[in-house]
Amino acid sequence: MALLALLAACTTEPSRLAVYQKEGFEPDETFSRLFDASVEETCEAARRALLSQGYRLTTQVHDFVSGSKSFQPEGEVHVQIVFNVVCAPVGTGGKLATAYVSAVQDRYMLKKNPNSASVGVAAIGSLSIPLTASGDSLVKVASETIPAGRFYDRFFALMQHNLPMSAGER
């Protein structure tokens, strides 16, 4: 019996690791890309990429762009993706920039809240009557940073497509 308890403890230990302990902080992560353009041109390319895919811009400054897009994959499920792009200069010439991108997916479900009415009569007491009406609301059930490399690769390719051509390429 003690041996079984020990084996059970050993098999459940990896899943008990805190999420932050699984972070790799590898230099080749998929969340950034170097572009042969200025910070302003890089962020403009990101802005155009988001707009071309139906994202609604929520914040836009010279070195930061944020946008969101909503989906309804099922009847009572709502998903929202929020994209954040930070453009940072590389070197001192101002001709290279790195775009740091992260996208967060929030998942919401429809929660039904049934309503009921209560009537009080002094001689009898109170009487509860269920009504057919209900108050519906969306409740956030999950939120995660999208980890998929191909997802970001497609976005970076669209950004590259939206960069202005240099004089030698025209």
C-alpha cells in the first residue's frame, strides 16, 4: 500500500510544477522578428497586417500597436484575440527594428441566470414563482498567450509584405 502511494506521488509531481517553471526564455522564441526597416515602418506594417485581417485597433503609437478580434466558434462560446506589437530599434542607425508580438486568446461562455419572483401575503406567507425569463451574461473561462509558432510566422510574413520596398527593390 505504501509503495502504491509512493508511485502515485511520483507520477503526479511533474503536473504540479508551477507554470512559470516551464518558461524556457530561449533566444529563438517565436515572439519576435528582426525587420530591415525603421521602428515607425515596422509598426505601420504591423498595423496594416492587423487591419487587413479584420482586427479593430485599440491602441496605436509610433512604437506600439494593439488590436482585437472577436470570434464565435460555437453557439454559446465567444473567443477574443488581443494582439500586442512593440517595435524597438536595433543598433544606432535607425534602419533596423525588432517587432515583439504576443497574442492573448480569451474564451467566454454564456451563463444563464434564471430569474424568479417572490410574492408575500401577510396571512399566508411568501410564494416563489419561477419566471421563464433569464439574464444571460458572458463569463471569462480561460485566457492564454497563443504559443503557436506558425501563427506568428504567418503574421510576420504579412508584416514583411506590408513593409515599404527599399529603393533598390523598386
